[in-house]
Amino acid sequence: MREALSFCRICPGYCGLVLTIDEDERIVDIRGDKAHPLSDGFACIKGLQSAHLYHGPQRLLHPLKRNTDGGHERITATQAIDEIAERMRTIATRHGLDAVAFFKGGNVYQNTLPSIYQRAFIEAFGSRSLFTNNTIDQSAKAVSADRLGSWHAGRNHFAIADVMMIVGGNPMVSISMFGFDAYNPVKKLKAFKARGGKLIVIDPRRSETAQFADIFLQPRPGEDVTIAAAMIRTILENGWLDGDFCDRHVAPLEDLRRAVAPFTLEYAELRADVPADLLLAATKMLATSKHGFITTGTGPSMAPRSNLMQHLFDSIDVLCGHFLREGDRVPHPGLMKKREWRAQVVPAGRCWEKGPRSRVRGLGLLYGEKMTGAIAQEITTPGEGQVKALLVDGGNPASSVADQRRVVEAFKSLELLVTVDPEMTETAQLAHYILPPKLQFEHPNMVGLLEHETSFHQRPVQQFVEAAIAPPSGSDLVDDWRVYYALAQRLGLQLCVDDVPLDMVVAPTPEEMFSLLFRNGNVTFEEIRQHPRGKIFDVQQTVLAADPAEKARFDIAPTDVLLEIEEVFSQGGSGPQSNKGSANLDLLLISRRLREVFNSAGRTSPRIRGHQPYNAAYMHPELLARYGLAAGDRIRITSAHGAVIAIAQGDGTLRDDVVSMAHGWGGLPDSGAPEENGVSVGLLISTESDFEVINAMPRQSAIPVRVEHARAHSEN
Ligand SMILES: Nc1nc2c(c(=O)[nH]1)N[C@H]1C(S)=C(S)[C@@H](COP(=O)(O)OP(=O)(O)OC[C@H]3O[C@@H](n4cnc5c(=O)[nH]c(N)nc54)[C@H](O)[C@@H]3O)O[C@H]1N2
Ligand SMILES: Nc1nc2c(c(=O)[nH]1)N[C@H]1C(S)=C(S)[C@@H](COP(=O)(O)OP(=O)(O)OC[C@H]3O[C@@H](n4cnc5c(=O)[nH]c(N)nc54)[C@H](O)[C@@H]3O)O[C@H]1N2
Ligand code: SF4
Ligand SMILES: [Mo]
């Protein structure tokens, strides 16, 4: 038996762990590392129960290739890479480079090297078809940043905040919230409250996070635009804005003032079902704070009008000047790259209007990415750029992308589908090739390379760990980064990282790659390496004065935003119908996360399943009673797009007009009972009739549905 230090990379919590490993290189115990300076012992069930991912029977230990009768057979990694490269070459020659597409899933962010190599490969290969989970997540943030503009030095953040407003996020469970600290979040939130910090939460569910709230608003889902507009109106009316900041950095406010004029607190009360006096109190608390800020989560980012929602909440931060100012300390100056932070606006660029346009709805690129919400259409719509090959890494789009039937049909029509995944996921079942990778404890790694505002930490932290265990003996696994390197070798491509051409004969070791990445940074890789438990590095940087030549202002009221605010009001109504598809869809299905699994990952562990056997349809007990339902009953959930059979479960923290369900379950369509497989929420969501215009974001929350009892044996 031996012990090894590592850290968990399932989510951005990066909890320090101590692994106990037996003589056969099997993990027999995992515990939180109490001596870890950042997570100090905290770890959740996903990390503590992750030994199963390594040693469970579900783990794929050899690459697989689909045969003619639809089954999969074992091949070697070398042969798989040879064949994939050849097929990519043929498809690109026949249909153009954009016909070869890439999907970067959530797992890649926590695994630093594959994202570096994937980017280098796509650049060298020359395809413009990169899809990521971002455009089915919170890409409203990217749209807002490039339509409103952003602040070069970044927003206020948790470490300095006196007031924090969380809109539709639950960091106590998700551990992932921009502006909040992902290391040991419960302890962090308690410390925040102990030092007098005030928390406002807006969520249709009294979530684990909302239980800490000083002011909790529990609105009708999908009405965040109404709430934000009413808050803006209230701030302007009461003069709670930062006048100096607005004079200097914000375009004229008159159009915005006019647009939000109809959104009185009383109107918001009626429409969003939040008490006017509470909304007023929340607005005052936030707007009159010293260092307040707003952070939005996935809930409102998935509900309809998510781009407008983000624009308006960001606008509140703008009006109140919730940004770091000249002389303020930069929380996470970045260790990998040296750069400056200035007290100035980064002007809106509207990147989606400038680059190439897709033949699918004229969609542009969002910071270089194509829209995952339209990936099925990008595969099935003939013409320039039609996707024929897809290489998926660390994602499970056949489960995670809305409109699952359409996505699955589209994937079946691909000439080449490859996935790098340790398990036989929904996507893997459809794939021509499956390349199982070494898992996190089996390779050296660092904390995700996001820094500064996009980081989930407000301090310059970094940790490097060696591989803690060897891969299973007899396995033929790939290093996920090496997939791109090996493909590049076969295709004769020169990969470059940070403008440095890589040796294409002998691959750099991970350590050499990290040295390269940090070569111009605030610390070197060698320094990081000296602290096996990770370290908060002493890198001090303050925000500099604005560049005198930079005159940009926040574009707070662009025409498309103004028109949409008008549309929201006129479409309006004042009751629940404003958000509904039709009168008989009288409930709203909302998104959520489950503590025990990470999206679709973790479902295959028997221990996890003991805690979370399937993704239940949570409803308030009174709502269950009104429908004559009991916990455990099978229910039929019908939306304008589809229907599923799910299992009802009581949850008193919910409003009594919603159904709350997590995604990532249910297998492929029509593949089993909800008690065994859970349910795919994506079957209820259209990607053709209800989506955001700029980023094709489907309506993944606040989905109008009807619920009925389903007799256990008559329906399946
Ligand atoms: N345990 C666990 N952790 C995870 C994940 C996981 O699956 N499991 N997934 C990871 C991923 S990919 C992400 S992106 C992050 C997401 O992290 P979060 O954004 O914190 O995700 P959730 O915990 O689902 O919180 C979303 C909240 O929004 C609320 N909500 C739903 N609809 C609406 C609405 O219309 N308006 C408002 N105001 N609220 C609404 C829900 O009730 C829920 O409480 O979590 C990450 N961490
Ligand atoms: N209806 C609805 N749909 C949603 C959401 C919602 O709330 N509601 N949430 C959306 C959000 S926020 C997101 S981020 C997406 C998630 O979308 P995806 O990123 O497509 O889905 P995941 O289930 O996170 O896929 C992660 C995959 O990585 C694999 N994996 C685990 N370890 C490794 C490894 O070391 N290497 C590699 N290569 N793979 C590994 C896992 O087995 C799993 O298959 O789903 C979105 N879809
Ligand atoms: S999944 Fe759990 S153990 Fe792993 S990093 Fe996140 S919070 Fe920590
Ligand atoms: Mo996500």
C-alpha cells in the first residue's frame, strides 16, 4: 500500500486528494487532503467515489471500431489513429476542411493539455468547425460581452464583495460560478457571511445556495428579463447609479431609460411573481453597495431570451460601476501570461456579424466557435461547410445537446464520428471509433489554465501533480492530447503552441509542454513544481489607468436590445401565460444539477446510483398532490416538442408551478425504462422553433410542459 497526492479534476473545485493505492495499482481509498492549502480537506462524493471510473467494468480499456453490423470490435490505438487520419484526409479533400468538425466537451477544460493540442491541431488543419459545450451553456455571457462591451480590468468579485447577487446558479452544489471561489465553496460562503457580506439569490428553487441568502426572490422561471428591467428602472429612478462612471464610460442612457420605463416594480410583481417590496430591497442593497456584483448561472442562461437577460444584468453592473478601478488589486493576475489590466472599456465587437456566415440561419461565429445548438442542422443541411466528420473529446453531445432525436439522427448520417471517452456513452454508441484515454490520476496535470476573470478562483493559484497510478495493465489507452499530436503526424501538419513550432518527430513530454506554456509567465513551471500541494503565488498586480487613447464606452442600448425589450413587454401579458407555449402546457420545466453526477458522467458507478438512481422529475409536494401523484409515480411530461416518461419526486424547495430536472440521463432515445436509465430532457427541447438568434441557444429551461399520471404498464 502507498499513498499519493493528487487533485480532482471532475469540476473546477480542484480538491486536493490523498489516494491510497494497493500493490496492484488499484485505488482503494480516496480522501480529501486536509493539508491542501486551497481546498483544506473539502471534496465531494463525485471525487471521493471516483475509483470506480478507473477500475469499474464500464471502463473501456481498448480502442473500438464499429463493424458493419453496428457492433464494435477491438483494434489497436495505432491502427485507429491511422484509419481516422486517412478518413479525415479523404473527407477534407472531397468536401473541404470545414467538413471536418470538432466538439470540445466539458471534460476538456479540466484536462489542460488536450485543449492546448486541440486548438493547435484545428489551426494547423484549417477547419473552422469547432463546436463546444459553451454554446449550450452560458454563451449569453460571450454575446453580452461583445454586444455591450466589457471591462478590461474585470468585474468585482467574491473576495472583495460586500454584496453578491446570484441569478440562477447554485455554487454550493455546482462548485462552478464565475466570480465565486470554487475551492471549498461552503466554507467560503460562510466566511463571506461572517464578514458581513450580503447575498441575494434569484431562483425558482430555494437552492442549497439560496438557503444562505439575505434576500431570496423565487420568481416564475424565464422572467429574469422582467426582473432585470425592473431593477434598472428602479436604479435610474432613484439615482442609485454611479454617475461619474456612467459619464465617463457608458453611452447615453436615455434609450435604455425609455425602454425599461414600462417595467415598474408592480409590473414585475405581477409578471415574474416576486414581491415588489423585496425586489426593491434587493435592488437597493445591490446598487448602493460598495463592491457589489452580479453573477448569473445556467438557469437564466438556458431560459428564453438569455442573451437579453445577460445584457440587462451586465448593464446593472455597468450602471453601478461594479468593476475594479485604477489601483485596485487584480485578484488573479494570471501565472501563465504576463499582461496588464486597465480601467477601461473593451468595446463591443459583435464578432458574430463579422466573420463567415453559415448556410444554417446565417449564423456567425462566436469568438471563433460554431453553434452547438445547431450542430444537427450543420450536419444535415447540404451546401458549403456541411459537416461530414466529427471528432468529440471529453463530451457527450448525443446526450447533452437539445433535440436529442434530431442530433442522434444527424450523428448517424456522419461519414466519420470519433469520440475520446473512457466509457460507452450515448455518443460512443454511435461512433465509428472510440479512443479511451488515460484518466486524470494516470497522467501529470495542472489546474485548468483559465486565469483572471474566467477563472473560478480569485487568487493566483496553481498546482502540478505527477501521475499517481499506472493505467490498468494490458490496456491500450491514449493520452488525450496525443490523439491530436498523432493525427497531425499522420497528416503531415506542423503544430504550433504559443507561436512555437513543436518537434513533430518526438512529442514534447507534458512537463516540457508546461514549461513552454509558462515560459513568459509570472512564475515558471519549475517554481510551480516545487509545491506539490499547490500554492497561492505571490504575484501582485494592480489595475492601471486607462490608456488615454481608448475612448470606448459600454454600448448599453444597441438597437437589437431595445427592440427585444419592447417585444418582451408587448408579448407580455402579466401572468404565467407570457412564458407558455399554449394554455394546456401549464407548468415550466427548469434545469438543475445533481450533486452526485457531473452532467452525464458518473452515472455508471453503483455507489453513485445508490444515492441517485435516476434523474427524477422534482415537483413541490403540493403540486404532486394537486395532480393526484405520489413520489415514485411514473409521469408523462409533454412539451410542444415531445414527450417523456419520468419518475416524480417531491421537493419542497420548488415553486408549485415548475418541474425541475437534470440533463445527461436517459440513454439513446427509446432505450429503456426511466427507473433504469433516467430520462433525456433533450427529447422535450426543439432546436428548430425556440432558440436565441445570435448563438442558437436552445430553450433548455423554463420549457412549457404538461404533466399527467402515466400508468406503469400501458406506457413506456
Ligand atoms: N454536481 C454537479 N456539479 C456541476 C455539474 C453537474 O452536473 N453536477 N455541471 C457543471 C456544469 S457543466 C456547469 S455549466 C455548472 C453550472 O452551475 P450552476 O449554474 O450553478 O448550475 P445549477 O446548479 O444547475 O444551478 C442553476 C440554478 O438555476 C435555477 N434556474 C432554472 N431556471 C431558471 C430561470 O429561468 N431563472 C432563474 N433565475 N433561475 C433558474 C435552478 O433552479 C438552479 O438552482 O455546474 C458544473 N458543476
Ligand atoms: N437540457 C439540458 N441540456 C444541457 C444542460 C442543461 O442544464 N439542460 N446543460 C448544458 C451544459 S451547461 C453543458 S456544459 C453540457 C455538457 O455537455 P458535454 O460536455 O457534452 O457532456 P458531459 O456529460 O459533461 O460529457 C463529459 C464526457 O467526458 C467523459 N470523460 C470523463 N473523463 C474523461 C477524460 O479524462 N478524458 C476524456 N476525453 N473524456 C472524459 C465522460 O465520460 C463524459 O462522456 O450539457 C448541456 N446540456
Ligand atoms: S467533483 Fe467534487 S471532489 Fe472533484 S473537484 Fe469537484 S468538488 Fe472537488
Ligand atoms: Mo456547463
